[in-house]
Amino acid sequence: MEEGQILFITSFNKEVIRVTKDTAAMRNKMMIEIADDIVAGHISTGGLLAALLKDSSKKVSFLK
């Protein structure tokens, strides 16, 4: 992408206006599936993101 631009990706239609546990899980799963690289600042042990990443074969890098 060119500097100064951002790309928004969503699997939801415009009627979905609030984040719920279910929509967050669907969003995170989609992003893990399409990502070439995964970089995380923090992943809670036993949390939803940890569970999704456990099922993925992709390597996760952490911010320092």
C-alpha cells in the first residue's frame, strides 16, 4: 500500500455495527486465514485469540 492509505477488510455486511465475542472470533479467524505473517502485542493465555492460533499452523511473532 502507498503511504497514507489504509485498507479495511470485513466479512460482515453494513448492518453489523457492534463487536461481540462471536463477531470478534469470526473476524480474528478470517484475519489469521488470510495473513502471511502474524504479529501480536499480547495474547492472553486461555483467551479466544490463543485458541484460534493454537488451531493454526502459522508462526506468531510478538512485539517487544
